[in-house]
Amino acid sequence: MIGAYKLILSPVFYMLGARCRHEPSCSAYAADAIRAQGLWRGFWLASGRIMRCRPGGTWGVDPAPGDKADAPWWRIWAFRGAAEGE
């Protein structure tokens, strides 16, 4: 699904003037998060990143957490903070 988005929708958004506010892009972040954290945690990390990528949201360098969080599977709000040591 991420590959299809990159090939089909991303160029359309780019032509319309939509640019990613983060580095790496949200689709690259999602792929990295899923690869490093697994499908469940990666999905929730990517969803949170997409929610932060909005007018008035965050911007700048924001890499996906590389280490798997020790948080239980149901504590989705802790995946990002536990992986970063917060």
C-alpha cells in the first residue's frame, strides 16, 4: 500500500502543491516504522506521524524509532515515547 501511494497519489499531491513537512517523508517513515517495529506498532507510529503533519503541526527531522518499545501491544500511546526513552 505504501508503494502504491508513492507511485500514484504522492505525485498528484506534489503537483497540487502539497509538500511533506518532515524529513523523511511520511511514507518513508511508515515503511521504516513497520520494518523496525512490526505491522501493529508501525501502523500506529505512522498514523501518529500523519496526524502531526498538518497545518500548525510539527515539522523538521523526525526519524522512525529504531528500537522496539517495551510497551505492551495495547498501549499504543506509549510506542513512540518508550522507544525514544521518554
